[in-house]
Amino acid sequence: MRRLPIYLIVDVSGPVSDWSALMKGTLEAIDHQLKRDPHSLETVCLSVIRIANPPIQVFPLTELTECDGKYFEDISKTESSGSLGQAFKLVAECIPTQVRRKTLLDKGDLPVLVLSIVGNAVVEDISEGAAALSSTKPGMSSVCCFSEAVAKAIESFSDCAFRAKPDAQAVAEWFRTSMHGFWVDYWEGEVRDEEALTWRDQEFYRTTPSLDQTL
């Protein structure tokens, strides 16, 4: 079974007073959502990046069954925020060493999914980090934020910029929707590739003389 690498970028400083409690509830909801899904249990490898100054990888890509709940306690501690662009750069640095690439003998991991929850993080300097992340060719980058201004600032640098209410279940729903969208896009791509391969095979056999014709 191929792994699905997910980098979850979490802002530890947010626009509401009880941000720490909101993040704790959000991460617990996401953890519960993933672990009750048999397919996710078999495929997901999770890494958490904390937006700080500088950003911190709380833990590298780890199989979901080995992710301990104590990590989520650490993430929900409030501190001064940092830059989303710098967090993107850190993910771009992690991907080449942590994600299994395709080889002649191994299909490698599935395309990388980068999901970001943004509160008070700096987003004005996002372009350089977004370019670094884009160079790694992730399968999807989706951002959940809580203000229209932030959504507009980052919409051109992600596949989806979603503005949510500051509510744990709303953010967890964004996570679920992003996962669903990723799988839909992935399988549609697989079908297109299969159809293209089938067409090429048919074209090859149509234009290539049979053994009887060559004798």
C-alpha cells in the first residue's frame, strides 16, 4: 500500500482569545477523523509543522498508527506566531528527504498533501516560500484561515483558500473536504492516465504489423 504523506501546518497564535483551546479541539477532531477511517489508517503518514519564528517540525512523517496524542498537546501551546512562507520553505526542505520518490522498482509515495491552518501568521512574504513548495510538486496545498484579508492574500498561492468560522468542527470539516478533494483529483488523474495508456497501446497495436504479417 502506497503512503499518503500529509504535512499539517499549524499556526499557534490566532485571532481569538481561546485560540489554544480551539487548536487543541481542532487537532483532536482531525486525529479522530483520520483514525476512524480504515483507508487513512493504512495509508496516511503525518507530519506537523508549527508556525513559529522560526518554524518547527514537531515530528517528521510518521505512520498514523504511531502518532501519539501528546504531540497535539505540544502543538496547542500558544506562542508568538511566525511566517506562513517560512513554514512552506521548511516543508519544501523536508519533502526530498522524507517522501519516497518513484523508482523503477517502487511506485513511491502518493502525491504530497499540504494542509495549513492559519491564524495570525504573517502572509505578506508568502511568495518565496510558496515557490519553494511548488517546486516539490505537491499533490495539493490547501489553507484554512479566519479572515477575508488573509484568504485574499494567499488564494493565488494555494489550490484552495478556505475561510472558516473559529470553530473546531468547522476546521475539521475543511480538513475532511480537502482530503476528499485530493482523492477525487487523484483518482480522476489515474483514470485519465489509464485511458491515455490504453489509447497508446491500441494505437501501437493498430500501427504495428502482426507476427503473421511480417513472416
